[in-house]
Amino acid sequence: MNKIKVVDKMLLKMAVRNLCRHKKRTILTLTVMVFGIFLSIFMLGLLKGMEMDMVELYINTDIGKYKVYGEKFYDDKEDNEQVEFLMDEENINKNLEGENYSSRLVFLGTLISTKAEFPVKMIGVNKEEENNVFEREKRILDGNFLNNEKEIVIGYKIANMLDLKVGDTVTIMGKTVTKGINADDIKIGGIIETKNLLIDSGTIFMNLKFAKEFLGTEKVNDVVIMSKLNSKKIEKLEKNADVITWQEEMKDLIEMMQFKTRANLIICFVILIMSGVGIANAMLMSVYESKKEIGILMASGMERKNILSLFLYEGTIMGVLGSGIGLILGSGVVIYVQKHGIPMPYDMDEVGIEMAFPEVMRAYFNIETTLLIFLFGVVIALVATFYPAYKATKFNPIEALRD
């Protein structure tokens, strides 16, 4: 047993010496592996952080924990007109008594100013309910949130594009529930910034009572719920409506983020494979450069399995060292970005991204994922070393000494 330990210790020292003997080659090989591990940890952390921030932003500005739509609307949401799928507000209030929710009337229309006509999503809301769910008042940049019945609140991007300000009068136009066209002049009572691009650049809020009069209905077609509902309440609501969880509502976004994560994993995997090829190449060069030494060791009685171990030690050291440095750098950057974030220096709509996007990009550090990437790097290095190490065991000691 002691003899085995002495041999292993000697082989380990020889492996370290071989790596130090070719410093430039070792550093270059390690750099590729460090970069691959760092990029894997950083990109996965950043994508996960973005997904979590975007989910939180949508929940806290637009969809809540649950969305309730008129029955059958969600079956073909993209093609259905929401204004055609109405719900009895009294029934909603009865089933959601004691919950934090906002009953709304949502329809598409046009905002007309002296400068242009602009398509918008119009949302009629009860001021108190909407503030309880989304705290809209806190997001007002100028004016107020629907203090007067015949006023609207517009997103700040709409205000900037159309050069509008609080107190200006605009015309709103939309299709009524009987499919007629209605239009009315109305004052701008407030300008809001929710940090949700879809709202800030394409949504206006109005008093629910006015919205009902404008469309010619006493019903609603959109309910946002921030409370956690029990199964009984969900069952009652589903008798006459579609109840959609935030997971279902954001299914496409989550799938898109997961696709990006998978694509990033493939890129990182390719980089790590490249680093493995680099390690294999470096080890093969080391084997042939050490051919005479290998012959001496074999002639001195060293077993072939020990020769194999010698070069596997080299590969393992490179794998642990490269993966370890990459882990430290990647984890450090991810933890920093998780804590401080990366401010977005531009408007996302100006670069063609039409979705709710957080104003500060944050990462998410997951210890399990990080350790798995580290282990994967070590395994890649070990696998890449095996062929050169095996090649070394096949040398003929006499021929090796002659060379």
C-alpha cells in the first residue's frame, strides 16, 4: 500500500513538472478551457436571470398570477377579438370576494392626435382595484391615475412619439360590442412608465365606467388576479370563463428562453470540446517529446499502467485547474451581476425587441448548475488525455531510448 502511494506521489510530481516545462503551451491550452467554463456559467446564469426578471415584470405589470377571460376566448387567442367574449362582472365579484383582483374591459382602438393616428390597446379599469393589483399610481410620471372619469392615462413612449402632455385633448376611436364605430374626445390626465415596453408604447388606461359607455356594455372581458386562488374558486370561475395561470400565459416566452438556453449550451459544449481537442493535442506533443524519458522509465521497471497514470494525471490537473479558474471567474461575475445588474443603456424597441424587458439585466447563480459545468470540464479534459496516455504505453522501451 505504501509503495503504491509513493509511486502515485512520484507520478504526480512528474506530471506537474511536465506541465511547468512547457508553460506557454500549458497556459494557452488552459485559456481555452477557462474561457469555455466561464462562458458556460456566465451565459446560463444571465439567461436564467433574464427569464426570471421578465416573468416577474409581466406578472407585476400586466398578467398577475391568473388571468380570467371570457369563455372559449383563450382557445384561439391570437385570432379572437376579446371584446366579443364578455363576462358578467357581478358573477366575477361574487366568486372572487376577498381576493386581490382587477376587473377590466380591454379592446383595440386608435388614438388620434393633431400629429398622427396611433393604434393602441385600451383598458378600462376601476382605479382602486387596478392600483391594488399593479400600483399604477406609483408609476405615474406626470399628472394622476384616472382621478377624473373622462380622462385617460397614456404610456410615456406614446406621449413622446406623438408629442403629447397632460391636459392635451385627443380623440379615441374603437369598435363597439355591436360592431359599430364610436369615437370621443378625451383629455390626457396622466403619463405612466411601467417599465413594460408593451404597455408604455401601446396601451392607454381609462375609467371602467367610461369604457363601458364607450363600447355599449355593462360587462367586462379581462380579470387580473394577484392572489393565490384555491381549487374551489378556480372551479367556480371556470364554469363560465377561461382561467389561465401565469405559466400558461407566458408559455411562449418561457419556451423561447429555454430554447436560447439550449442553444447556448450547444455553443458552450462546442467550445469545451475544442478545449478538449487542444488538451489532446498538447498531451500528444508532450508524449512524443518525453519519448526518451518514457523509455528510461520503462527500462527502469515502471509498469505501463503507471505510464498511463502519469499522463492521465497531467490531463486531470489541467482539467481541474482550467475548470476551477473558469468556475471562480464565472461565478464571481454572475454573483456580481445578480447583485448589481447591468443597466440597459438603450430602449429595447429601438433595437427591434418588442416585448416586456427589465430595465436592469440581472443574472442568477445556481450552485448545482455551476458544479455540473465544472465536472463536465474535468471529464472533457480526462477523456481528451486518454488517447495520448494510451499511446505512451505502447512505446517500445529500446526504440524509445534510441530516439
